[in-house]
Amino acid sequence: MKKIAITGNIGSGKSYVCSLFKRRGIPVFDSDYEAKLLYDLPEVRTKIVERFGEEVYDAEGHLDRKRMASVVFGNPCALGYVESVLYPVLNERFLKWAETQDAPFVLYESALIFEKHLESMFDAIIVVAASEPVRISRVMLRDHCTEEQVRARMALQLPQAEKVQKADYVIVHENDDEDEFLMEQILSLKPSIFH
């Protein structure tokens, strides 16, 4: 089974493109969603609490996301530690999940494939791309934030042009009402189950 990463910078529309793959019966592993679940695993919780204290979890024993975000924001060492705990477990979970899927290929959705040097895990990498004004507008609308806040988040990712250059395939997603054009691009991909 082929393992294919699908990535793109914030606001590129990769989650929407993934929804179109799902409509065609392609399984998609949402790494952001799965990573959030890992904080409840005893082995992960123990390591997080040892490093950051019980206060990063709420009274019900779930991660206090705002508190955790304030701990790692602007602190590369703290963020690096959290990632060193999460990524091995996340990647193992993906590989086990992929083995259970009945499809010619599966997708691993993540914004940080290149930033976290995960390229070697995959047979191919798809980058979803959109112009900067479109990406900024999407995120401002989705997250109810300012352009400055969006640009600060964008600065934490590799430039889109660099990702496009490294990609095996590129899907351009400029307009939110272009399902037909997006599907044409998806159907043209190789390897593909659609031909």
C-alpha cells in the first residue's frame, strides 16, 4: 500500500482537498486530530506532567490546550520536547492504522511534513497551494483573527514556494467553489485508483 503525505501551508485548503479524497474512498489520517488524542495516553501524559507539571491538565485529566500553548509558544526547547514525545507515538499509530485500510493508498494530512523531516515515511508528497492573499483571507475568516496573527503563524512554516519545489505533486486550490477543478487535479494524480 502506498503512503502519501498531503501538506500545505496554513490556509491552503488541504483539509478541504482531503475531504474530496475521502469522497472517492481514500482513507485520510488527520495528524492534528490524532495528535490531540495522544495527550490522554498514560505514557504521554506521564512524560508531559514530568516536564511541565500537573497544571497543564484540567480537573478531568484532559490537556488544558490554552495553558499548554502558552507554555510552548516562543519556547523552542519546550516545543521540541513535546514533539519528541508525540511524534514517535503518532507515527507508530499512523503505520498501524495504514495496515488496517483496504485501499491502494492512504493519505497522511499534516502541515509540517517538511518542517519535521518526515519525507522518508512516504512514497509521495502532495502539496496543496494557494496564493498568499487567499490563504490569509481564509485563516482570518476561519479563526476570527487579524492579518498580523495569521502572518505570525505563517512565519513558523517553510515558504510555500519551497514546499512546492519539494513536492511530488501540487494541487492548486484558489477558490472555495471549484470542486470540479480540484477533482480534475485529484484524478490526474499518479498513483491513482481513478484510472
